Amino acid sequence: MTKVDPYLHAVLVLHGAGKEVTKDELVSVLKAAGVEADEAKAKILSEAVKDVNFEDLLKAAVAPVAAAPAAAEEKKEKKEEEQEEETDEKKEAQAAEGLANLFG
């Protein structure tokens, strides 16, 4: 399993809770999760995300994920159509062979 940075999770938790992402808030969330928080890293991260529009980021991240099931369904349907075509072709070939045997 890929490990995801707990600091980033803390940022998302704070955003989702409607709270401001500050060093102190990050440290609080991390400590509540049992993570030994580095205050310097929390400060740098809180300053880095100060002007980030999380709604746009989350929408951009969700769009490819939402498109994946539709693409998978389309691929499945195409495969089923190809199998139906192969079955039809086999039936036609068998019918033609049967006719050839009759007049052979």
C-alpha cells in the first residue's frame, strides 16, 4: 500500500471541516492522529497552501476518477459487441458450410 503524507491528509481534513489551515491546526490534527508532528514542516505547508483553491483541485482530481468507470463500461460493451459479431460470423460460416454439403 502506498503511504500518503499525513500532513496532506491533515490539510484536507481541516479544509473539509471548514477550518483555516494553520501551523497550529495542522499540528493538532496530526497529534490527534498519533503522528509526531514537525512544527517547521507544518508551518511551511500551511504557508504554501494559504492561497490554494481546494475546490478546484478536488474537482480536477475527481473528474478522471469519475470518468474511469464510464470508460470501463464502454470497453466492456465494445468487447461484448465484438463477441456477438464473431458468433454471428461463425453461424453464417456454418450455414454456408451446411449448404455446400447439400449441393457438394
